Amino acid sequence: MKIPVIKRLVETQTLESLVAAEEALLEEQQPAFEVEGEDEGEKLTHVFAAIFILNHMKDSGAEFKDALREYTKKVRVSIS
């Protein structure tokens, strides 16, 4: 997971385009825009994180850094 890639997706893509990219990646197809990542799993992680962050920013009015912090908290909990 690379934070700069996630930030770029949040800044340049809409929620709708990210959801479409997630669906394309799940169906082993190329999304309509470039998603950086070493493999399909990392690309999907970046898209999923951007979706979570955009939703969190919209729902709570949080700024990017706070929404990112919330996402990384959830990742840490799921790993431990």
C-alpha cells in the first residue's frame, strides 16, 4: 500500500470512477484509468482505500489526512 498513490486517486478520481475501477479489477480487466501498483492486488488495495477515504470525507466532513488515518487504523485492526 502506497500512500502517495492513494492520495493521487482521491485527488483525481470521482467515487463513481473508482467503483468502476474496483469492479474492473475484480473481473480481471483494466480500469478506465491507470492505477499504480506492483500487481492486481496492490492496485485493488489502492482503489479500495481511495473509495473508503472519499466516502469517509463525504460522510464526516473529514480532511484527507484524517480520513487516511481512519483507514490505516482499520487496516491495523484487521491485521492484528
